[in-house]
Amino acid sequence: MEEEEAEVYDGVRAQFPLTFGKQSKSQTPLEKIHNTTIRKAPPTSAANAEAQSTSFPSLSSSSKAGLDSLRPTPKSSSNPTLSLGPPPPQSTGSNSFVAHVSIGPPRPQARDVGEEEDGEVMVGPPRPPPGLANDDDDDDDEDGVMIGPLRPPAPADSDEEDLLYRIPTSNEIVLGGHSKVVSALAVDHTGSRVLSGSYDYSVRMYDFQGMNSRLQSFRQLEPFEGHQVRNLSWSPSADRFLCVSGSAQAKIYDRDGLTLGEFVKGDMYIRDLKNTKGHISGLTCGEWHPQAKETILTSSEDGSLRIWDVNDFKSQKQVIKPKLARPGRVPVTTCAWDREGKRIAGGIGDGSIQIWSLKPGWGSRPDVFVEKGHSEDITCLKFSSDGQILLSRSFDCSLKVWDLRQMKEALKVFENLPNNYAQTNIAFSPDEQLFLTGTSFERESKTGGVLCFYNRAKLELVSRVGISPTFSVVRCAWHPKLNQIFATAGDKSQGGTHVLYDPTLSERGALVCVASAPRKKSLDDFEVQPVIHNPHALPLFRDQPSRKRQREKTLKDPLKSHKPELPMTGPGFGGRVGVSKGSLLTQYLLKQGGMIKETWMEEDPREAILKFADAAEKDPKYIAPAYAQTQPDPVFAKSDSEDEEK
């Protein structure tokens, strides 16, 4: 029976082509996909170059040093091998090695020939490399024989190479779509959705999970027509986000980009800002509370900071007026929460930095006041998660590090950081051992937009990563879950969000969308546009006639279908025979024959008028009858020629 069923199946299968059914698609290896996104311009640091040349890209330098001392170097071979036992001992004179995957404890490096004993057989775990034993162990093991498993290598200090080694900058993708510089950036806490706002008045939403290698946004918003987008901020639960633009009203959107509401605008004719229900001038910055889902903070050009409840769009909860040296309205250029949401920092237009602590009975009087924090407008303030330091960025091309326990002077000032945008910010690494900021493009310099990484402990420059030779870097972020760096750049003509990642260090995010190829078009995607005929529709809704009907209608029109006369040679005017300055053909012929004479050139104009004087006096028609009884008789002067003769 089984043989008969097999024959029947083969007979039925023969009726179909071999390609019938699902086919296994050939997938491109991930290695080739990531090779297409490798950055062309590596980081401009010698230490970073050494870090990139290492062969263990996913380990720290301390672990790498131990593995380098234990790494075998077998003889060169064309194919990699997989062995279940220890690899063969390496040769000391060969520099080439083959990829060798071993399972089990590694073998130690071969000693010099002079130290080798004939027929020596090693039993037990391998010996540690020289230099790993501590001083205390030397006292115990005077004969140099170690018993027991291999000790782990001594931990190395956290130096620049160790920090540089964890910066994911090997690969890069660009989320484009904007026509001007990208001035706002927000990545949700899960790392699945990215928001980017630009000077082209639009906000674009990207979803890493649903995006393919074309890197297109799934939604585009325009919060306020004609107003630049200045800041974006996700809520702690990532179900809503705040959009701050150049208008006086901030907007709240849900996760899919639908408008939930906008805050009220204040009365611009009220002098005291505490009596207005909202901002009266354009917003400069805004951030969601790091823990409370219902609280946000905004700053404005009207010189105030306001705390809002997202459930009440009609009025704010608290108004904060900064301390000023002189009475007036000085814009608040930036604002920030601390990690716990218990302190607020504000950057004032006069260069001062002011910090308020949210405690019972607090008011507008700042707890910390730095009068001359910067010489120009402050573009960003950033608290560390431990609440010990504060970072500030300004238009004066500097980045300052402040100790929150002693704010009289800055701990460190990093200068020569060009800044031409009011949204240039600062970001921390996930472990907060590094902080980074972007620089603006200047025509005099040849560097372009650069990301600068600084060591928090040593307060020194670690690396400079070039983003674009002609664009300015405005916003930057280092996502802790994805371990990917986001940097927005652009100029007056275009803008985009650069995502830097490393396939061996980063997770999800850009790795997901780069490996997702766009779906090919099939026959099911073809849609026929139906033709609807409605001859009795109103002219407003009537379809335009076809070109053929328009041409037939034009031919029936005598004016539109009039064929112009062709020019001809010969006497005439304007290329036409018999036309003399607008006269008719008969007039032209009579003039040529002498039957019509033009005497106006030879006649005296005064005599031509006076020859009608007798007829006008006998039979007046127009003005003379109305004034016949009141006007005197006209007396004409005699000819001038007679006076001259006398």
C-alpha cells in the first residue's frame, strides 16, 4: 500500500512544476549587511585606533589583556578548524594564525627552547602567564610551581583605552527625511521608537521594529505651522510625548502621533507673569518629569518656567520667575529636571544658572544662583544621576562641569566647541563615565560636525568622532538599552539623525531594521484605479475632459482655431501687402493713384478751424446756446502776419 501511495503521489506531483510551492529565499549574511554600514571615517584618536585594531571587540581591556596572553597562534591553514580538545602548541616564529575554536581549557604559550625539557608531558591545568602572580603568592610558591586552576588576570585601571573600547562607533545609519537641520531628538526608554523634530516645522516618527533597510518614517506631524520644533520628550511610561515648538503652546501626543491636547496661551496684556494662565511668548525648552506621569516642565522667551499637569490644559500648576539683576523680562533659554525630579535647573538669557529645590513652601527664589555661568545664552543643562555634577553648554563655544556642592566656580571648562544652534545639548553614557556633546560646522575650520567624548573622572577629552564634514551636530543621545549613539545633524537644506552602533556591542535598534530587507512588490499590490462616469455632476466636481475632446473643442472655436497669416515679401507694412500703417487696402490703392491727397501737412491749423466759424455762429449745437444771452460776442484777433507788416 505504501508503494502504491508513493506512485500516486509522484504521478500527481508530476503535474506541477518543480518550482510550485514555497521556496527557501536566499538570505544575505548579517556580516555582509553590516559591512555596508561601516563608517568610512573612523574616530580621530590614536588611542581609539589602537582599540579598533584589537581582536576582541566585545571585551574590556582587562579581559582582553588576559586573553591576549593565553591566545594560541597555530600554523596557518586555509580553513578554520573546530577541535574538542586543547589546540596544538603555537610556534614562536610565525605571525599568521587561523581562526581556531576550542572547547576546554586553553593551552599555555610555548616556552623558549632552552627551557624545554626533553619529553616533558604537562599534566593538570595550564600554568598562568608570567607576571600575573601577586607578591604574596611569590612568598608561598618559592619554587614557582602553582597548584590549582588558573587565576583570573588582575583588573586593570579604567583608562582611556578601556572607555574608548566601549564606544559603539564602527557602523552608522542615517534616518533622513527632513529638509532642514534636526533640532530635537527623543528615543523612548525601550529603544523601539525615535522622534526627530526639525527647523522644517515637522516631526517624524521612526519605529525600529517595523522599519526596513529603507529607513523611512511611518508618520510625519506638523505641530504648529510656521514654528520650528525645539524639543521632544517622552513620558516615563513612553505612552505619550511632549512637543515644544516656537509657539507659546506645547502639545501632547500619544505614542502613535495623535493629538491629545495643547496647553493654553496666556494673556499678553497682563504685566505680572504669575497671573497669566500660560506662556505668552515662544517656548524654548520642555521636559517630562522623570518619574511622575502627569507633570511636565516648560521654559519660554517670556522669562518664566512653568510646571503643568497634563490632565489640565487650561492652566499651569506653578509659575517660576527667575532672579534677575535688573527688572525686566529676560528669556529662559533651557530647563532640566534632575534624576529624582526634586530639583529644577534653568538657564537664563543673561548667562546665569539657577536651581530650585521642590520642597514644601518653595517659591521663585532659587536655592543656587550662579550669576555669570556663561558669557552668552545657555543651550543645555544636564544633571548626573547621582546628583553630584551639572553640565552646561552655551553659545560661547564652551562646556562647563559644575560641582553641585560648590557652585562658585566650574570644575572644568572645555573650550573651542563651536555652537551655532540654541538646541545643542549634552548626554551621558549609560554608566555615566563619559559625557558627549556635538559641535557646529564653521567655514574657517575643516573638521565639520564632531561628537566629542569626555572622561568624567579625569575631566579630559577622550575621543572626537566625525559625523559630517559639512553639517552641524545639534542633538546627541546614548541609549542605555540599545548601546547606540544618536546624533542629529543638518544645515539649511537637509537634515538627518545619525545612529552609531557596533554589531558586537549594540542590541536591537539599528541592528533590527538594517537586517530587514524591503518587501518585494507582488501582483496583489497592483490596484486598478476605477473610472467613474458622472455626466450630470456639477462643474466643481466634474472631471477634466480628455485631451482628445479638448482638442476637438478647440478646433470648433473660430478664435482659437484661426490660422495666422503667413508673412509675405513685397511692399507693405508689418510684412503684409497693401497695409500702410493700419489703413485699408482701398485707401492704400487710392493714395498710390493720387486720388486721395493728404493736405494736413501743408494746411495752417488756425485757418482750418476758422473756416467753420460762420457755420458754428449760425447754428450752435453744444455750449453756445446755454450762454447765448450772457456771453459777449467773440472778437477774434487779426492775423499775426498783418501786424508784422504794419
